[in-house]
Amino acid sequence: MSNNDDNVVSIKRHVDPNADINEMKNFVEDEQPQAMRSCLHNNVLVSEFNRSIHCRHCGATLDAFDYLLSIAKKETRLDWDLRRIRNEIERRREGLENLKREEVNTRARIKNAQFKLHDVNIALEQASEHLIKEKGHYGKR
Ligand SMILES: [Zn+2]
């Protein structure tokens, strides 16, 4: 008899003693399923018939205003990204124009240096011929 009483007591200890409180309440808050907590609700079903929006992954009912607001905020971010990218393109275009001008200047300097080198080579050749003539002239003496 006393062994049987111990078993009854041990079963009662595992039951939530406050479980009856929910039964006494008129409104019971539903717990959010784990799948809804971690879902980003990226795929959406828009029901014209029910005038509602549901997540296609977790089935959560989405608030239409909140959903539209999230889309508007994404577009605001896209607006900023687009402005930043356009500024970057303009900056790169100016850099490219500077490089093109520098390339043209460098090519002109190379051309000028080639002309000067050509003149120096001609002068060197003339000097060399003159030296050979002078050496030949002195060599005959
Ligand atoms: Zn979801």
C-alpha cells in the first residue's frame, strides 16, 4: 500500500501544478511556432479573395501595412545604393579622363624625346665623321 502511494506522488510531481490557470482564462495568447520566429517571410502569397498576405514558407499571416512599409524601406535603401553607385561611376569616369590625358601627354613626350634622340644621333654621327677626317688628316702627316 505504501509503495503504491509513492508512485502516485511521483506522477503528480511531473504535472504542471499551474496548468489549470489557462483553462480559467477567457483569452489565451497563442505561442509563435519556432518556424515563424526564424523565417524571414521572403516568399509571400497575396490573396485577393481573402484580402490577406501569408508567408509561403511558414504560413504566417503578415500585416499588409508592415509588409508594404518593408518594401518601401528596401526601395529607400536601393535609392541610396543607386546614388552611391552613380557617384562612384562619375568619380571613376573623371579618373579615366585624367588617365587618358596623361597617356596623350606621355605619348607626346616620348615622340619629342625620339626627335631629340634622332638629332643627337645625327650630331654624333657628324662628329664621328669629322673626327675620322681629322684623324686621317693628322695621320697623313
Ligand atoms: Zn515566413
